[in-house]
Amino acid sequence: MTRGLCRDCFATFDAAGTAPRCPDCDSPRVVHHAELEQLAIAHIDCDAFYASVEKRDDPSLRDKPVIVGGGKRGVVSACCYIARTYGVRSAMPMFKALKACPDAVVIRPDMQKYVAIGREIRKMMRDITPLVEPLSIDEAFLDLSGTERLHGHSPAATLAWLCHRIEADTGLTASVGLSYNKSLAKIASDLDKPRGFALIGRSEARQFLAGRPVSLIWGAGPALQRRLARDGVRTIGQLAAMDEADLVARYGSIGRRLAWFSRGEDDRAVVPDRPTKSVSAETTFDRDVAAPDALARILWRLSEKVSARLKAADLVGRTVTLKLKTADFRILTRNRSLAQRSQLAEVIYRTALPLLEAQCDGRAFRLLGVGVAGLAHRDDLDENPGLIDGLDPAADRAELVERTMDKLRSTFGKDAVIKGRGWPGNVRTRPGTGSSEDP
């Protein structure tokens, strides 16, 4: 028997013939599925999150194409659905986006605002289940198994209520994918955007997947897609028809994942509070920069950003990584391990600076970034997460200075104290960040 769910009044009902309206409130926003009350793994994704936040805060943008990004040399961080009708997509170079949609309103990203709203939404998710696995600021997997007695509703009805709460409390909308495993829930959440609610059940999974492209499989990136295409494999159904041992022999360990996912199998659990792997910050320049002193000044400011995030999360790291992109779009990465983990801007800067100087041979760069990996919580370590040489009095003084600067900034604002090396120069940049930290 097919069951129905009203996404407005949250009533559930028998839905013989897939009734187009809710029998209780006459709403057309109903969902029908034979496994409606058996599915409990969800993927929730806010709709065009950055752009939707900006439209919420400035109602005059409601009917306009909005691109969140910055600078002609930068890329699109996000865009609204109106902009997408012109062909604009995330990660598209800004000059291409503006060529496709010249009337777009371009807004520079305000990550502090987005993170704050993302935390609000994350708290709402955790109010309905402790099993929330964040994927980014605005999306997460949820496992609602066993929550029926707690909430008095099926997981599907609880998710409909959650979307209603997100919209009522933040003015933003979200789409839900509901299934019996993570990979199918993720696929389902993209089927009906915006304000979508899609389900994929066990009985239909293989048929649903059969004609879909292999790109839908988690982990099947462009390189693997090209390799599969060379072997004549373009659809998930073709993979499902192949023997698992043959897939492993041909593609290595990823072959096992291809076999499982192509058959609708995924035993990954929803794991809350995944450990942060790295924290980083980067910026793209409006004009290529070759001058070592200008690059060093930018490196310091980025080191301070990374340090601030590490301190906010009480994390320390072992490895400092420098990232550069040349004028011809070649990406260079260099890293160096610390004698002991640290979270201090001074350490990050001192470690990354020689790596930068080694690349300053007259070449011009369009992007500079720095990050810290090998993270651990500061309280979990016996070592003092200070400067490189904990026995050096000068290093002790430098750490004391930085901690004092942090206190002054927390009281009077982030620009209350600026080191000379961070004084703004003449280099114009488009700020951007990259981080795997949980906001």
C-alpha cells in the first residue's frame, strides 16, 4: 500500500491512486511512496545557500540573478536558481559567468555570516537526531533510525517538520533526499530542488540507477569517468551487470565501491563529528603578483586567518602547506612538518615563508593559499602547542605577543592590532577560503 505524507501539516495517510492533495488540509505538497515509513537515512541540502542568504537579507534581489563570488579573476562560489538558467554554475570562472549572465548582481562572500546561519541549521538538525554528519556549512547526512517513538512520527514526517522549521526560523529553504543508505539519499536530494523531498526505496533502487550516468556514484570523479568511458561503461546499469572481481581487477580498490554502489548497496554509517582534517585560507589576485614582499605580506594575513580558525576550534596542527597557482593555471603545493603541533600565526607564517621564497624566481602568481593539516585537539596533547622552539626565550616572547594580540582583538575587534608585515599594501585580492573544518 502506498503511503502519503503532507509536507505542510505533516499528516500521513493511505494514498491509493496517489491522491494529489492532502485529505486533511487540501495542500498539494504531498509525497507518495510505498516505503515512506521504512526509510530513515537522509541527506539535507539548503537550496542555493549563499545566494539565498543574500536574497533573504536584501529583498530587492529576489527576482534578480545573484552570483556570490568576487573579482574577474575569481570563481563563482554560489549562484541562485535564476542565474543557473543562464548557465552559471559553482566553480565557474567569474569572467565566464558574467559573459553568460551580464546582468547578474555579484556579491562578495561573507563567510562569517554563512557559518553563523549554518550553525543555526545544524542545531535544528541535532534537535531531531544526534546522528548528524556534516558535509559542508549547509548540508549533512542524518540517521533517524529509532526516532519514531521520540517524535511520534515517521522519519519522513519529522524531516518535513524540520524543513518547515528551517524555513520559518531562517527564511531559507532546504531539499531532502530520503533512502536506506547514504549514497542514495545524496542522489535523491538533488532530484527535486528547490524545496524538494524525494525518496528512493529498496524495491526500486536498481531500476532507478540503471540508466543513470556513472558520475552519480560517490567517488567517481572525472578521471575515473573517462577511464570507464574508454572501456565502454557509461551507465550505472552497465556497472551493475559486471562481476565485482572483474571491476576490482580492472580499477583497483575503487572497483569494489563501483560494484556495491551500482547495486544500491552502501554500508557506510552516518558518523557525527567527523574529525577536521585541515584548515586553510586562500586568495585569488585581481592581477598576477610576482613581488616577493607583496606575496609575503599576503601570506601573513592568510596565516592569521588560519590561526584564528584553529584557535576558535581549539585545534593544533603538524603540517603547514603552501599553495600557489601560476599565471598559466598550474597549481603548486609544498609542505613542511613542524617539530611540534601549533596553532599560532607566527609559526604558520615562519614555516610557509621559506616555501614561498623558494618559488619566487620571477614567476607571477594568480593565487596564494596556506593551510594546516595533521590536526588534533589542543587539550588532548601533552606537548605545548607553541612556537617551533619551545626553549627559545625569543620564541616565548613571540607567543606571548600573539596571545596578547588575540585578547585585544577579541575585545576591540579584529583590526585593533596589526603587525607591520600585515599592513595593507597595494595588491588587490579576491578573498576566498578553503577549509574542511566543521563550521
